[in-house]
Amino acid sequence: MRDHSFLEAERARIFSGGDRELYLHVGYFFTWYNNVEWKITHIMAIVMGDKDFSAFALLVSGMDARRKVRRLKSLCKIKNLLIEQSLADRLKLFEDKLCPLRNKLAHNALLNDEQQPRFHYMQLERLPWKALGMDISDGLSKQPPDHIDAITLFEEGCWLHSFSDDLTKVIYCATKQEPLGIKSPVSPLPRK
């Protein structure tokens, strides 16, 4: 193992370096995404009536968040437990928007754009040459690389943080075997 003081110094150097914004934004997003997924798993176990959380964790291990949302909906139908619209709308947003974003972030390397507050997805066929300081265009795709603005990624992490708070209320509903809903939700829905 490395010396603890070396690791402290290395952490300070890395976390104050040029990729600090990337670490903050991606870390914030994943922290709250994982928290939301954990709470959905917890709600599933309560709805199932399973008190052996170790065994339940084994059953759902390897299941992605999108599948957990779908299974929660199916469980509620089997158990005749209503999912109120306030929760249904947020689960749909999570499933349709946040799960694909999580997958895109998890399965692509990211590059911090030093000129603008955004992060480029490193895709072999569409590398962000200009952000890398190179003007290479011979025979390469003319399509610009995909990116996500830092403020957009923060906004999605912020929504997940709020949704996590809302899911705590849903856990209480599940524990009381009441319809799963959110009175006074703090996670906003997009305006139509």
C-alpha cells in the first residue's frame, strides 16, 4: 500500500487540477444516481414484503436501474399497490432520460473542454479534435463530437438529488403499505 501522506498530497494535486470540474460534475451526478437506484431497490424489497435484505440484494444484483423501475411497477400491480401519478411521472423521467444519460456517461470516456464549460464524449469515430488542440479533418467524420454542458450535467445531478429526497417519502408510504406517492415533491417535472 502507498503511504497515506502521499495519497493525501496526490488527491489534493489531482482534485485541484485541470479536470476538477469534470470530477465534481460527474461525481455529483453518479452519487445521486446511485442513491436513487438504491432507494428504488429498497422500495422493491418493502413492496415484496421481503425482510431478508441480503437475499433480496442477491436477487437484484446485476439488474440496472431501468429494469428495477420496470420490476417495481410490475410488483405494485401484483401486490395491488397504487403508484400515484406524482411518482409515476418521476419514474418515467428517470427511466427515459436519466438512465440513458447514466449509460452514456458510464460507457464513454469524457474530456474536459478547456475553452467552454462542457465535457466531450470520447467516441472513436467522432473525437473532439479541436478541444484537443488539433485541426485534423482528413478522412475523418465531419460530424462534431457529442458533448454535455457542465450546467446541464449539474442540473441532472441536482434533479437526482431532489428525487432521492422524494423517494425517502415513498419508502415511508411503502412501509405503511399506502399508495406510493409523493406529497409536495421537490423534484420538478419538465414544463410541457
